Amino acid sequence: MNEQECLPTDIDVRVHYRSAAGRTLVHEPGLLRDIPLEERAPLSEPHAYRGGGPS
């Protein structure tokens, strides 16, 4: 069995990212091969999780 046979076929994956102009875009992962996503601004700023146990 090869890797392609192990992948599910009923999953619809979309990637939300910022364009070079700063607009939010949505595409299938295969269409993003030549786009340097690591150089783009995040869609939202990450927030630290302030974990806490039960009081």
C-alpha cells in the first residue's frame, strides 16, 4: 500500500492566509506551493494561554 492509498479522500482542506497586499485569501493547499507563507503577516495575533488548575 502506498502513501496515496492511506490518505482520506473525503476531507476538504482550505488554507486561510494573507496575500502580499494584506488581503485574507482562501485556497486549496496544492495551489500554495510557490507562495512564501512564512513571510506573510498572520491572520490574527497569537495569544498566550494562561493555564490554571482548578481553584
